[in-house]
Amino acid sequence: MSDSSQNIQPPRDLTARSVDRTDGDRTLHGIQLDWTVGENGGADWPPPADWNGADSPYPHDYEVWLNGDNKETFRLDWGSEAGEWKSSCTHWVGLDPEPGVKYSVKIRARLKDDMWSAFTDEVSVSTDEVSVSMDGSR
């Protein structure tokens, strides 16, 4: 285990927005989550100072909580190529297509020794406020 993974950083500065994806002729509704971990806020360039060629102190395992309930647990893995740091602080959560639903969202990460970090501050998002489709259309 590397020195970086011993000092895993919890997520912070969570944002959430309602985003649709398309799969053929189907529209999938969901929430796009973005956050900061370590010095990584997902910027295109330059890489974060703590990236270290993918040997960074970023968590891999997360929980997403919606309206006080654990919606899902997921794992993020990334490579060492340029730009891969962006995938270490973003996730899309699929939802039912019911419009007008408001969600309170928070996440937390698994730290070393299988302990969970504190939750991020809770943010709110409504499925009435779809910002953009993942295929680029509004």
C-alpha cells in the first residue's frame, strides 16, 4: 500500500444537478454529482498537485445518500493517463423518471481501515431543473 493511500482525503464541496442521459430512444433521468477530493476539483488542466500519476490520496469507495437513505454504494477506479483525475470526483446516479421530485444529497467515502468519512454538506436538487442531457441537448 502506498503512502498516499494511507492518507485518504474525504470528499467536500459537493454539487448536484439533474441530468438526463440517453440510451438509444430511451431517456434516463438522474443526478450528476461532482465534488472535490484532496486538491482535485475535476479541472481539465493542469492535474492537481496531489495527483501523483494516479497514486493519489483519493478514495475509491463512496456512498450516496438521498433524502436520508443510502441510495447506493459505488467504486471509482481510474488510470494514470492525462485527464484521468477528473473521473475520481464525479458520479451519475440513476433515478425514477418522476418529475418535480426534490432530493437532499450527501456523500461519504471509505477511508483507510474500512472507516467511513464524515458526510459532505447536504445539497438539494430537483428533477424539474434538468440542466443538460449527457448527449449535449437541453
